[in-house]
Amino acid sequence: MNGGIKGKMETMQQKLESIGGGVKIYTSALHHFGTDAVLLADFAAPKKSDTAIDLGSGCGIIPFLWAKHPAPAHITALEMQPDAAALIRASICYNGFEERITVIEGDLREIENHIPVLHSFSLVTMNPPYFTLNSGYRSEMSEMELARHQLTCTTEDVLACADKLLRFGGRVCICQKPENVTDILCTMRRYRIEPKRLRFVCGKAGKEPYLVLVEGKKGGKNGLKVIHDLYVQNKDGTFSAEMLKIYGDYGDGTKV
């Protein structure tokens, strides 16, 4: 890593985290990741032929989880916060992923200013803010507000952006709170994205879902597949067999 990037990382109080497969990424107190992002990366199931972009990429966890494997061949990470984008650049440099991952610093609501060729992606992902502007606890830290609340983007902003980025037949995968699922499905159709897969995530069997994973296809035919619920933990609090499979070699190191 060059001295300039290393110096910037040191001022951000970053730490280097292993995500398995010999890959490590930089995170910070403001820009880190949780189980939701790991689940979304797995749910999206990219193919090697996919041209993928992760919106609001944060520290870049989704692109780096994908980059441990051959698919997709190339990933773009779009992030509007300079400190988070700097973390992604540092992680790219550390892992030697210059040919696999490109980071773009910009606002998804102004996607035309950042992506030279629209309708050129086959996969779009985003782990968006969960809380509407007037709901939930608002942190005094602006970076945390951006991550938790829909201050700079709404679900509609995300899907409007996906509509511009996706070529015909391309997919968008997002996660959200279950109470927002109706808004997601209706908004997808408004942007000519047909909901195709839906899966609820529960902490344990018998508990209400706390997360929903949704996939839509640009120009897809009618037909929504509701996948059986995913349980993160067994009744005794240990990770379920499916969750351990999703974690893969990441589970051998630090756990989210």
C-alpha cells in the first residue's frame, strides 16, 4: 500500500478484518458491516458473466465477498461518502483487486454523472437505509444518519437508479425491513422491474422476520417465488447449518 493511502487509513482509526479466503478489508467505527450485507451478497448469487454494481457500498463488504470467488468477473462499488470510498480503495490495493473491483465516489441519485454507459449492468445490489426520515433513532453523527436513515436515498431512489443501470433481463437485489416489503414490490413494478424472488430472514424459529431479501428482474414476466424462511440461529443460539454455509470460510475467522 502506498504511503498516502496508508496515512489516510491511520487517521480514520481503521482496522483490517479478515472475511475469509485470504481476503481482508478495511473497516472503521463509522463504516463497517453486519449480517444483512453477508446475506444479501449470498442471495444475489452472481454469475461469472454478470457485470455487477453495488450501490451505497460502505466499506465494500459485498464486492469483496464476491471477489473471493471467480463470479462476477468485475464489480463496481458506488459510494458517496469520501471516508468509506477511501476504505474501499485501500482494501482494493491491499488485496491486489485492481482488475476485479472499481470504486466510484458519487451519489446514486445522480448516476448519469458517474456511469458513462447506462443500461450496461446485469446485477445491481444495495443494502439501503432502513428508516424513513421521520422514524427511528437519529444519531448525532451525520455519517451514521446517512447509513441508517433515508436522508440521501429512498427505496424509490434505489430502484429508479437500478432502472437506469440494468439492461433488459438484469436483476436488482436489495434487503429491507419486512414492514417495507409492499413499498418495494410496488415500486419495482413502477420502474418496469418485476419481483421474482422474496425471502424472509428470522433470528430463530418461532420469531418474526426481521429482514426481507427481494430480487427483481428488468422486464421480467409475472411470477414471484417466495423462498422458505432463513433462520440465522438454532434454538440454542448457535448458527444454523444454512447460515454456516452462507458464511463459508468467513465463518472460520471473525464472525459478523
